[in-house]
Amino acid sequence: FLAQQHLNHTPITYDSVTGTGRGRVTFDQVPLDRATAYAAEDADVALRLWLKLRPRLRKTESLALYEQVERRMIHVLAAMETAGIKVDGAELARIGRDFGERIAVLEEDAHRIANRPFNLGSPKQLGEILFDEMGLKGGRKGKTGAYSTDAKVLEELVAQGAELPRVVMEHRQLAKLKSTYVEGLTAQLAADGRIHTDFSMAVTSTGRLSSNEPNLQNIPIRTKEGARIRQAFVAEPGHVLMSADYSQIELRLLAHLADVPSLRDAFEKGEDIHWRTAAEIFKLDPAVVNREARNRAKAINFGIIYGISAFGLGAQLAIPAGEARAIIDAYFAQYPGIRAEMERLKDEARTHGYVLSPFGRKLWIANIAARDPVIRAGAERQAINAPFQGGAAEVIKRAMVRVPGALRGAGLAARMLLQVHDELVLEVPESEVAATGALLRDTMQGVAQLRVPLLVEVGHGRSWAEAH
């Protein structure tokens, strides 16, 4: 696209060199003359674009961001991809067997409840049993004439007390974990017993890294079964895995950007931010704030960054939309600076087509001028969220650029293996755990000067699961 726009040149496509579909070959199988033409053009176009765009970039903050962070990240990520992370194949196999046994039990339970055998993987069969044979309420047919049995429908049925949908949901979860992670990760194990993911820097619109082949940023942790997968990611003998995680980074960026003195005060004092929010928006004495009030405050604290609606908050908290709207109104009444910041971001996107991250990166917002109000509203939510997600990405990338040099300077042998959004995972010699943990905290907490302090939580263990 850039070559066409700025050089009036259409480059050779990767697909034209390697083929598509079943006829696709890997690049090492491409004839040398075609591979040379593709690679040489790639280098030539990159240089010509750089020479043409550099004068424009020098007038913005983008060039400094590129030179100080993005370009240095190439070497950091190359080292991480080369290192990989060790996976205990035997543990992964045990997890797979356990999941398989549980899946078989769930299938028997489902057949017993339905009073007949059926394919749990067939939405059509499941819909007929739930709504035609069992007579459950809430069945909705799609264009194909079959009932919808997606997660939302099943959750509604579970809320009504139906047993079969609960069994099916657990079955789906375990089947996905087994196929995607147990079997998928096993297939990706290299000869050295490690998995070497590919990190990409230019896939997401916010500047966040992405991981693929396999995606190690999507390993589950919220459920007990999902967390078991992380038990299979282990350290080499004599080492531990160390997790260094930015705590509530997006909320801290919200407090940094918006004029909300009480949120800044809470972060500066190290208070429980959700407890403080609950006390302020519900007008409660902090001493009597209970867990339910805190959970509601937590939901809106995180949801507000994503432009959550009354309907979305109500669904998350299992309360009527009207009650959720009252909570949102109370939140904005208590923190008018947050609403003002959200409106400023939407105006910025409408005016320029982009919003700026806290560090000056342009985050382009597609469809901000769309005629369709639903599409336009989605773009407005993206405009609100992008600076916080993009700012968090820039904070951790700055840390990733600094940490390797800091480790070398301190004579420490730890090495970074993974980045999972706000978390870094390192392999650390057992004898250097304390020193490495202290260095990580100091380095990561000092990469950006915000109006509120950054906080990094560090843990370690033999496995990735134990490091949390």
C-alpha cells in the first residue's frame, strides 16, 4: 500500500512467489531467481520509502518512537524467538488424557439428560433437543432455520437452571482446550523441547505485539482447566520462570490522561483502586464497602476504558440495564474528568481520523465517520480505548528494550522468553532470583514518567502457572 501510494509502484506479492492453498510452498522451496527478485525488491522499496518519508517523519514524534523503541525491538524479539520456552511434553500429555476422560464423562452426562445419544458438536442436534424435545424457553432460529446454540444462548439457559446447557458449555471448553492447546502445542514442539513462537510488531492497530505459530499470548488462565495448560510451560533445570506484570496499567494511564485527582491519589497511596471507586460512586464509608460493591466498581473501572454500555455492564454483572445505567451515571458524576477525556478522544478521532497515544503514536480509527450509527459507535469506542491499550503497549516495549541491557550490566544471566500484553516471562537461574526480580521492578517501573506511579508485580516458580 505504501509503495503504491508514495512510489507509484506495485510490489511482487508473497502469494505470487509461494503460491496459495494446497499449492503453497515454504520460502526455502521457492526457485532462487524468484526468491532473489522478491527479496531484493523488498529491500529496495523499503529504502526508497524511508528516504521519501524520513523528512516528514522528522517533524513528528513518530521518528523518535521508531528509532528509540520500535527498531530496537527487532533484536529483542529475535532473541526471544530464538530462545523459545521449554514445554514438558509428558505433562502436556497427562493434561490431554485428563481432559479426554472428562470429555467422555460429560458426553455420557449429556446423553443421559437428553434421554438419547446425540453429537454434542452439532448445533443443529443440540438446538432440537433443547428447544423442541426439552421445551426450554428462548430458542431463536437463524437464517438456516436451525436454533442458535452459541455461548450467549447457553448462558441464558443456564441462568434459568437448565442442566444440559451447563454440561455442553463445559464440554465445549474442554474440547477447545484439548484441540487448540494440548494437541496444538504438542504439534509445535521443536526438537530442542521448546516452542518458538513468532512475534509480530505491525499486526494490531494499537501497537500491541501479536504472537502466532503458535499464539502464546492466548494461553488461558482464568479457569482452573485453562490454567493447567500453563503448568506444562517450565524452566530448564536449575532455573525458574519469572513473571513480571504491570499492575492495572490501563487504569493508571486513564488516571494519567484524565483529570481525576482522587484516582491519582489512590494510586499514589497504593490503595485498592476498586475499593476506593466503590466508596466514591456509591457514597459509602470505605469501612463498609463489601465485595459485591467492589466487583461492580471493578467492572466499570475496566469497562469504561472500552466504552462499555449499560447493556454490556448489566450483562456482565447480571443486573438490569437500568440499574447498570445508574451505576455508569454515578461513575461519570463522580469523575467528570473521565467523561471529558472520552469526549476529547472522540472529537480528536473525528477531526483527524486518528488519536494520539500518551507517547505520540498515531492510532488510526477506521469508520469514525461511518454513516451507519452502529459502525460509527464501534469506532468511537475504539477511539476511547486505543490510547490506553496503545499506551500500555508502548510502556512494556520500552521495558523490553531496556531489560536485556540492564541484565547484562548487572552480570545476570536471565533471558526474556515471552511477552503477553502487560507481562514479561523470563527464565532465571535459581541463584539469581532475588537480584533479577529487584532489577525487573526498578527497570520496568522507571521506563515512563506518568502522573501516577507504575507498579510491577513479580513472581516465580518452576512453571508458568506457579509464577503467578
